[in-house]
Amino acid sequence: MIYVTAYKPEAKGKVKIQLDNGDSLTAYRSELRQFHIKEGAGMTEEDYHKLVYEIIAKRAKKRAMHLLEQMDRTEYQLRTKLKSGGYPEVCIDAAVEYVASFHYLDDCRYAASYVRYRKERMSRRQLLQKLAAKGIAKEVAAQAIEAEYDANERQQIAKLLEKRQFAGDQADEKEFRRTYQYLLRRGFLSSEILSVMKSAAYQQ
């Protein structure tokens, strides 16, 4: 038998339960009533399997599909969203496998698309950082950048300097240093930044 050690009602007719096998999951009251689940009550392994793998996992798959219809997501983002919805890990695994089988979830495609549409305003290093924050594996991000990134970073730096109205040789040390640090944070190489900042085109 598997016993319910905690039973916490939540919004929209949902209940979060903790089981003595270490699992924590969120289900609707109507779903729990099917198995007479309440705090301190027990359920058989068969009922547990039905609840988790047949009811909650099925709902997790539908939820994953809905989330991906709203917007493209990485596997990490989808897992995080499902976890915040109270789905147990086994249901999240099932949902991820399900949507991936239809190619609705594809980190390689996501990374390539992300780079393609942002390459004109982001450096390679910044794109790597952004993709890493979204849970994209480093090698997948690197491959996407290698395949899609053809922007000229010197031109990007020049545009940013123009946008910031950088005064070239008229800039004092404080302004020069502040602008340099800003461009470093944008992921541009120090050598490229200094080269463009000191170029004759920006010493007007």
C-alpha cells in the first residue's frame, strides 16, 4: 500500500498530495475521489499506477501540447512549466517524450531559430548565454551559431556606439570606460570593442 501523508487543497478544484513513497503530485478532487484518496488513506499499487500513468500522465501530455501551441519552448522550459503545475517527474517524462515524438519539441530547431532571428542585434557570446539560460545544451547552441550566425560584430558595435551617441575622441575616460563595459556585457570581444571605439570613424 502507498499512503497519503499530506493533503493540501488548492485553487480550481485541485489538491496537492504527498505520498510516503516520496512522490508529490497535484490532481483534481474528482480524480482523487475515484480512489477514495484523503490524508492518511492508502491506495494499492494498481490504483497508484492508474492515477499516475493513466490519468495524470494523460493530462500532462495535453497540457504540454497546449503550452507548445502557445509558444515554442525548449525542453527545459517545458519541464519547468509542467513541474510548476504539480506534475510528477514520471508524468513530465511521458509528456516530453510524447510531444517530442511529433517534433513539437526540438531544442536544435529552437536554437537555430533563436539565433536566426536575433543574430543582427546579439553577439555570439550573448547568444550562447541566452540559450544556456533557456536550458539549451552548450554543444547544441554552438552548432546553431555555427550554422546560422553570419552577422558582422564590428558593425553591431558601431551601431550600438551610434545609438549611444558615443563621442569618439571627445569622450572622457569615464564615458569611454562605461561604454566599453556596456559592450563587454553584450558579449563582444574586448579586442573588437577597442578597435571599433578607437577607429577613425568614431573619433569625430
